[in-house]
Amino acid sequence: MTAKWKEDIVLRFIDEAVIEITAGNGGAGCISFLRQRFQPKGGPDGGDGGRGGHVILRADGGVSTLADHSYLRYFRAGRGGHGQGSNKTGAYGEDKFISVPVGTVASDLQTGIILADLTESGQEVILAHGGRGGKGNRHFASSTHRAPRLAQPGEEGEKRIVLLTLKLIADIGLIGLPNAGKSTLISALTSARPKIADYPFTTLKPNLGAITLPSGRSVTIADIPGLVAGSHQGQGLGFKFLRHVERTGLFIYVIDISPENPIDALNLLLEELTAYNTALRQRASLVVANKMDLSASQNNLAAFQQQVKTMGLNFIAISAQEKEGLPELLDMLEQQLAYNAD
């Protein structure tokens, strides 16, 4: 694996991959006749073929990306063993397990049907079933056909082309326009160290961290790539942002209030969420007015706070850069998460 290849994977952020899977074929049934001394009329004793192996998707809490499946795309389970004489059934084919991050959705690429939605570590779903083993000739004996020379071949295993899509699962999601200060905030609250710069789209992939609340409870927080106008139609980072907010329990709208009319940024975020999925607009949320260390933010604060309260949203002003207001923010998060749990 070259260094350049690794760099490409990081820049693209692999939250989507296409894989081709083939379950194992079933083993063939056996044509056999019992031949033992003192049993001249032993009859057919051909055993059945073994079932082919399944292809199984498994959620693994230790896996955080679909990057492996962007280059390792083909998965095949084992073939079932052939039946044998003395009514011996062939061995089952070896199952093939595919490990993916928690939060992965698997769908059939051709039909769009969802095959699996893995939301818990250790959860498993069969994506492709192995073929049934063929019946041995003992099944075809009758009173008029006592020596059948007939057995079934094994059935073919299922084949699919599967789209894997990762949707992050987090307690809290940071939502904001590019350069609103989300990465600075998550680095101030957690041990996560995202890339931080003063230009748009610094965050090209979600960053996850853990926050310890005043009660000692640990919760996960995700800094998700910033929205732009038209994100619900794929503009900017488009669906790469929006798919990751669907499973977030609490939204923090991070707003840089130093520009003129910062309420426009909040309205844009709400409009994009509503256009993508109307249910997201009703998700529990908190508006964080960021960059209070700037004089322009001080001038805009009163008007912005009044507008937010008029919208019925919870509000707090902070400076993530200077780590001002963070203890109060943690208290509000604790209260909001406890309220949501009730």
C-alpha cells in the first residue's frame, strides 16, 4: 500500500463502498448403494450434499471506516461438501464474515432494497444465503424403484452487488457552515484533534470524540462536514454531511456570529435539514453562538440571542478558541440529554 494511496483514502473519507458477494454452492448428493456381507439387498445409501456457506455482515465496534472495502471488494463463501455413502451428509461450506463499522446500512445495488441496518456492535445479518445441498439417491427409492441411480446437484449460492453506506451514530452532532468553529469546539471539549484552519471545508470527514459530562457520564460527539446552500441536493459535501446527522440524538448548531446578520446562517442550516428530512427539524437542539472573543460578535450578540429565543431554541454564547463558556455548555448538554432520555 503506497503512501499516496493512504492519503487518497483519508481525503475521500470512505463512508460508502460497493462490494460483490457470492455465497457458497451446495454440495452434490451422492449415488451409493450399501454393500455389506450378509446384506445383499442393502439398497441406496447416498448422503445429501452440505449447504454452501453464507456471506454474513457483522458490525464491529473496532472498525470505524469502510476504507478496506474500497479496494477489497470480492467476497466468496465456501462450497458445501458432497454427500457420501453410508448416508453421510457433506460438510457445510465455510461462512464468510465481513466486518463493518456500527451504523452501516447494506442495500442491494440493483434493487435498492435494504438488506441490513447494523446499529449495535456484534449484530450480524446474512447478506447472501448458501445454496442447499443436493439430495442423495436414498431419497429417490420407492417400492417400484429400489435402486435409483439418481442424485441432485447442489444449488448455487446467492450472488449480490451490495452498497455499503456508513451513517455515524453519536449522542451529539455539531452542525454548522464551513469555518463556523466546529473543529475548534470538538478539540476543546474532547481529546480529538481535527484539522483546524481559517478556510472553508477544513473538515473533509467526520471527527468523533468523547465528552465527559459534569455527572461523569461519557457521551460521543461528532464534528460533521459543514453544510452549504443546496446540501440536500448534493452541493458541497452534500449527502456526505446529511446522512451522518440522521442518527445523532442532539444537534448543536454552531454559528459564527461575527458576520453581519448571523441569523441567516442558522436559517440556512434549518432549511437544509428540513429539505433533506423534515423529521430532523424536530430533533432536540441547542444553538451555540461561537467566536465571542471577536468584537464584532459582541456587537451582534443581543440581536442574535433575541432572534433565537423567538424561534423557541435553546441558546448559549461561547468562545471555543479561548475555551470560554464551555463549563456552562457542558451543563446545558447534560440537562438536554437527560431530558431527551426521559
